[in-house]
Amino acid sequence: MFYMKVFKNEYKEKDDNKPSYSNSNFTVKERVVLEPGVAYTIGMWKDKERDALNIKVDEKRVATPQPSLKVEDDDIPY
């Protein structure tokens, strides 16, 4: 759905109300609409190369049940 990177705020001082991480140039590639009452997944991890956090928001995927491979007694030929 969408992905963003936020960078550590170098100008943050103790007891100020500035965010610890931000991105003043965040853009999305397409229109994103989050529907009320719909579950989404969100993940966040630290960037290995920069002092930044990566955030990903995606539609929640529900596991599809696997078909049963149970053999019924009626299928046995004896």
C-alpha cells in the first residue's frame, strides 16, 4: 500500500515538542485511502545504512484455509 522513511531529527532538544523522527519531503506514488473499520498491518524497522526508520502500511491479509485432504471412509474400495 505505502512505504515511508523518516529520519532522525538532528535539531531535537531536550523537552521541546519537535518529533524525534520526521520527513519533510514524503510523497506517495498513488492515491491511498484508509477505510474506517478496516484492519491494516503496519511495520517499522531501523534502517541499516542511515539513522532512519522505515515504515510500511499494507492491507491485512487473511490466511486462506487449505483444502482438506481427509479421506472419507466411503472412498475406500473394500
